[in-house]
Amino acid sequence: MNLSQIELLRVLQETNLNLSKAAEKMHIVQSAVSRQLQLFEAELGSPLFERQGKKLVGMTSLGLSIMDEVATINRAKANIQHIASDFLDSNKGTLHIATTHTQAKYFLPKPIARFREKYPGVNIYMVQASPEQLIDQLHNRKADVAICTERVDLVPDLILETCYRWYHSIVVPHEHPLAEGLITLERISQYPILTYSFGYTGRSNIENAFNQANLELDIILAASDTDVIKTYVRLGLGVGLIAGMAYDPIVDKDLVARDLSHLISSSSTKIAYLKHNYLPQYSKHFIEELLIAGKENSY
Amino acid sequence: MNLSQIELLRVLQETNLNLSKAAEKMHIVQSAVSRQLQLFEAELGSPLFERQGKKLVGMTSLGLSIMDEVATINRAKANIQHIASDFLDSNKGTLHIATTHTQAKYFLPKPIARFREKYPGVNIYMVQASPEQLIDQLHNRKADVAICTERVDLVPDLILETCYRWYHSIVVPHEHPLAEGLITLERISQYPILTYSFGYTGRSNIENAFNQANLELDIILAASDTDVIKTYVRLGLGVGLIAGMAYDPIVDKDLVARDLSHLISSSSTKIAYLKHNYLPQYSKHFIEELLIAGKENSY
DNA sequence: TAAGGTTACGGCGATCGTAACGATC
DNA sequence: GATCGTTACGATCGCCGTAACCTTA
């Protein structure tokens, strides 16, 4: 058994059990891959893959039952390499952050600024993506840390930390009826709504609140991006239902924000990163900064 | 990086960083080990070991920080091998049980008999040892499962399952004053005591009970073995303070057992096995049998 | 000087690449 | 015949063992 054989198993999974593709990925010729697989199976004493003729069409139960261990070894190997390269120059490196537009624009600026002060040598790459993509980014190791609100529960091999809690608000032009008076779900539901796309920024909490009150929402625009929503609110298309922190009293002074904390339950923005994955010191520090910034926030 | 280099790191730890001993353990010459270590350090870019002259005297912080991953890889590798050899003939194999005398004699016979009925092809090796040794047996992979009462809490990388709870009893000859009347700690403390050695079979619970009552015990004999205790009780040396389940109404009919459940808090016998360690199907079944037998017991 | 570690060098074996072949769609 | 996998064979590179050498208790 050797590490390239272990790696081969991983690559084979990624290539739908195609030996030729796997060989390409591993920068060796296909025949070498074929032999290595045979050698490994011979060493273990029984096949790891089901074959139809010569084609690999699936894994044997033995193959399946060792894949956990295979993944563990590959993870640990990558971790060793990261730890070592990290050690060489501990304050240089790259931090990959995956997040959604709302977080990137309204929450991250402060913690990122603080982080850059402390680690000026670390390059920051920010990837914007949908909540589901965020998790893929982590799994593909394209991101070290993800920050988002929805769809991150119940994913195993992720570590989740609640960063901060916040409430939704509505935003309307000053002359809109909802700019005045007591806000209720009933009143809101009488107007066309502009809010986040499904799966974004606490959208599910919005759904739940109105569903429970047996009210239907007339969502005429769904965007993944608060700025788009605000733009169309300004045009008078309807009521913007956005994250409270996305209202800026200065920039948005032509709009009125009304807090909905009594109507829609709080959403929590979370920090997610891979379990069993080595994070360099500066990444851990960044997470610290996020948590601190989260505590300072009170939207 | 390759698996033997990873293994080398483990072996070096076990040999107090002695390259020659490590080479011996790995069945290669010392110069090969020296070179492999250099190659690995070169690959990672910085040394893993502190050196005084040429001698290895400790690990660098890099070395220390990768040892977790190293251990993980070694574990996973061993697991793969176990899973595979297990797969070859799933109902043959060997089950190594580490336990103390009391468990071996009074608790294990029934679950082991049941286990043998279901897996007649599995050889059972039982190692008797002190509670501390039990844990070493697990870590050294000399045992798959350990069953014992004391000293197993707070050890990381062990999985613990409570098997059953039991109480202490005293045993005395029929003519002894304690054979009659209400049993109290005060009464017991007036006689010479024969009980378990320190660290064995709930001994710490005994200590605690008498300490809290501000009573001193005159322990004139401490054995790791209930039979020794009973033998000397028969000779009239004093009061035997033993695990309740170690009194056999038939074999020990010349002795009287008095329950102490109202005086000494219950002890719990636990099943311990290594986290992250592959156990074959039959071993898991054995643990099931232990839990079942534990539930049936009511000492 | 014994014990532990490094360096130099030759040889062997593991693994790769080339290439021809076999199977399956 | 295109794709995918296996087998054969020669070449290469990695790794081991021998052996001489260095260093420190």
C-alpha cells in the first residue's frame, strides 16, 4: 500500500471510475494506473471494484467500506502539506472566503479590514456564491471559510459557528403607507413584495412567518442581492423585505426601514469550515475577527 | 511523502527518537532511515526534529503539529488492512479481550459463551491485567476491547460504554457478628478488612464512602482477585469487601454476603475500545452481547 | 571506544512509459 | 472505429544495503 494508490482511489471516484481520466489527473499513463489498482487489490486480497468485462462499473462492499479511511488519509496528507508550507512563512498566504452578497457588502468589510491590519501579507480572495455553492466551495477546497445564513445546517463534516443574529426589515419610500403606523404581517401582505431569492439570506424565515399567519406573499421580484431590491423599491415597485443590517441610514436616507423583529423570527448568520481540515493560524484569527464583529453587531 | 516515512515518524516516537532502534523495528538499515527522514524533512521544507549535533533530541513545533495527522494516517492505514483481511473470511478471526480478574470470572462467562455459539470460528484471547494496563493494551492494539471498572474515564481516544452497574457486598463466615443485624459503615470499620488492591474493581468507591463518613479502614489484605479475598475470609482473617456479583450463593454457601448498596455508591463496569479503530463485525457483536448481558444482570 | 548519525556508492527492484493487444459500445 | 482496459517489455528512478566516516558521551 502506498499513498499514490490511496490517492488513486479518490481520483477514481472523482472520475466516475474511469481509469484513463484518472491517469490524466495523476499525470501518469493509463497503464500505470491499471497496474497500481491491480497491485493494490492483490495486496488486499480481494477486488475493490465491480467490473463488467474490463470496465469498472462500481465499488465492491470492500471498496465502499474502506473509502472512509481513504478519505481520512488523503485529508491528513493534505493537512501535513498545508501545515508545513504554512510553517515556512506563517504570515504569508491566502485566505479564501466564500460568502453571499449581503454578507460581503454589509457584514464583512469591518472584520476584513481588521484582519488585513494584523496580517497585511495575507491575500484575501472572496468568492460570491449561492448558499449551496458555498458548501461545495468548502468541499472542493476552493474556500477555507464560508459565511452565510441559509442551508448550512445538517451538513456533516462541517463545523458551524453562529456569528450573529439579526432580523428582517422592510424598506419603503417615505411616501409609502407602510412608512407610518403599526407594522403587521397583514398590512405587509397587501403590497407587492421584493425580497431575496429562495435559499438566500433568511428567506425561509420570511416564508415561515407568513405561512403560519396564513397569509400569502405576492413576491414580484426575488434577487440574491439587497441592492437590486432597494433599487426597485426606489422605483416604487413595492415593499422591500430585506435583512436589517442591509439598510444604511445615510446611503439609504431616501428610504424608510421598519424593523420586523416582532414579526419574523431571527435569522443567524454562521461561519462554516471543514472538519478535519487544517487551517493556518491566520485563518483561525480571521474566524475570531468574524466572531468579534458578530458580537459587536446589533441590527 | 510516502507511507513508510509516515510510519517512520511513529516508530521514532516509540523509540525515543533513536534512529538505530527505529531502523531495527522497521527491518531496514539505519542509514536508510536517516536518509528517509532527511528526504521527508527536505520535502516539507523545514526540520521536524531538534538536533544536538547529529542526535535527535526533540521535535520542532512543526514536527509536533503534524503528529496528529501522522497518527491519523497510520490508524487509517491499519484500518484498511483490517477491513480487507476481515472481508476475506468474515467469520474467522481473533478477538482480544483485556479485562480484570473479577470481570473474567464473574461477568464474562455468559456473554462469551453466547458469542462462541454465534461465531465458533473466532478465537478468543483473554488478557488479564490491571486497569491501567488495560488501556495500554488497547493503545498497543494488543486488545480490541477492554472491560473494567476503574481508571478508564478521562482517557481521550477511547469510546466508553457503560455495561452494568453493581454494588459492593461484604462477605463473612456464618458465625461472624456482621452476618446478622443492620450493616453500617461504622460496624464494618471495626473489623479488619480484606478487599481489592488500589485501582481495582471499584476500590475508589470504597475509599470515598469511608472517607466521607470519617472512618478509617484497616485493610489487612488487598488483592486484585476476589478468590484470594474469599480464601482469607474463610480463614477468619476479617471481613471481605467485594463486588456483589462475585458472591456465588452455591459455591460460597459457607459465607454470608451482605449487600452494601445503601452504604457505598454504585460502581459501573465499562466497555472500552479505541476511537477511530476498525472493529470487525464479530467484535461489534461481542460488544452487543456484553451490553445485553449487562442489562440482564442485577447484582 | 562504543553508540548514534551521516555520506558515498553500487545494485536491485518498483514503477513508469511505450506499444501492441483485447473487449465493448 | 472509438473508447476503455490489460499485458508485455525495456528503461529509469527510487530505495536499500554495505561500508567508510564523523561526532559525542
